Amino acid sequence: MSRLVTGYHGCYTDAAREILAGGSFLPSQNGYDWLGQGIYFWEDGPARAAEWARKRFGDEGVVLQATIDLGHCLNLLDTAHFDRMERSYREIVDAARLSGVTLPVNVRKRHELDYLVVERYCETVASRGGEAFQTVRGCFPEGSPLYTGSRILRETHIQVAVRDARQIQNLSVVH
């Protein structure tokens, strides 16, 4: 089942020009990106994307708006995949133990363990004849509490990592 969301991607001005002229996005492949490999968007978060772009690129930061067809989505806002993802984690732990490798850990804004588990799970599903995930979507609680005792955090957002760039449509600049 297809679902369309609006996503916002912060980038450098020259990169935005190139993408709008028909160039390709450069997918993130950082081992600390919590949703694995992909082109990262803030879902329905233009202000958050603009804040990130200003922090990262200063006056040269811009925000692209896109319609994203989630397509076959590993949606981490639903529990449908959690048991199988947990099995992928246990397989990673067992393999690390047998080979004497130390597993990465998640610290602050570096989510190396989550990256590893998401990538392993996506690869496992595809290798067993399942449909490859086109997107991965998750809620990222981040920042300080909005007020004393609040569970609402100032920088919480939903992110979408687009693994298949064909899912990105209707690009425009918003900031």
C-alpha cells in the first residue's frame, strides 16, 4: 500500500541547484545514521530541516521540499517488524561473539548499533525473497524537555530515509 508524505531535506545551496536541475541526491552511508543508508528527510518538519541546514551550512543552507511515496516501507512507528528486527539483532550479537568482534553502541547522535541492525534486517528480508524496502521511517526523540516534567522534547521529529530515490517526487526549494 502506498502512502505519500511531505519531506524536507536540508542541504548546501549548490547541491540543491544540482538536484533541482536533474542531478541525484547523495545518499547518506554513514555508519551512525540510525535508519541505515538513504536520503534523509524530516517528515512534515520544515522548521526542523531549516534549523539543521543553518547549523550545518550557515547562510548556504537551503531546504528542499518533496513528496515521498513511502512505498514498501520499514515503518518503525508500527510494531509489525519488531520481532524480526530483534532476531536480526540477536544474529548480529551471536556472530560478533563467535568472531570476537565488539558490537558498536548508540551514543548521543551516533546510532551505529541501530544502523547495523536496520541494514542487516533490510538485507535479510531482501535475501529471503522479500520485497526490498524503499524507505525506512522512524520517530527520533531528541532535545531537552519543553518544560519541567515534560515528555515532549524540543527536537523530536519523524525521519524518512529514502533507499530508492524513485520514491522522491515534486521537488522544490522552501528555504
